[in-house]
Amino acid sequence: MRYKGWVLFFLVIIGFILGNLIGTHCNIEFLSYGGQFGLTSPLELNLGFVILTFGLTFNITIAGILGMVAAFVAYKFMKI
């Protein structure tokens, strides 16, 4: 019973990933419409003995949002 939040989180992430895959590989143009948000160039931290590189980019499309909504609806119908 205490894993409901994690199940919803993973379902939404999987729905987002599958939606983005469908949106980028389908020839339906409006599904692949979206934007890219985040760091365009990675942030580098040089400590002398190790170099750390940080970067984060989100690619949000209409298909990804529809995948998230479908995952949330599927969660509502699950018996957890």
C-alpha cells in the first residue's frame, strides 16, 4: 500500500518516454511539436584531480504529454 506514489511516478515516466518515442518516430507532425529546455552547454567543474561535468536537458513534445496523461489514466484504473 505504501508504494502507490512510486508506481504512479514510474508509470508517468514510462508514459513520457514512450510518448516521446512515438512522437519522434511517427510521421505525424503535430505529435513531434515541442520544445527543449535546460542547459545548452554543460557546466564543468575542474577540481584539479577530477573534472565533473553537469548537464540536463528536457525534450517535451505533445506526444510525451499525451503519454503522461495516458499513464495517469491507466494508474486510475489499476487496483493497487
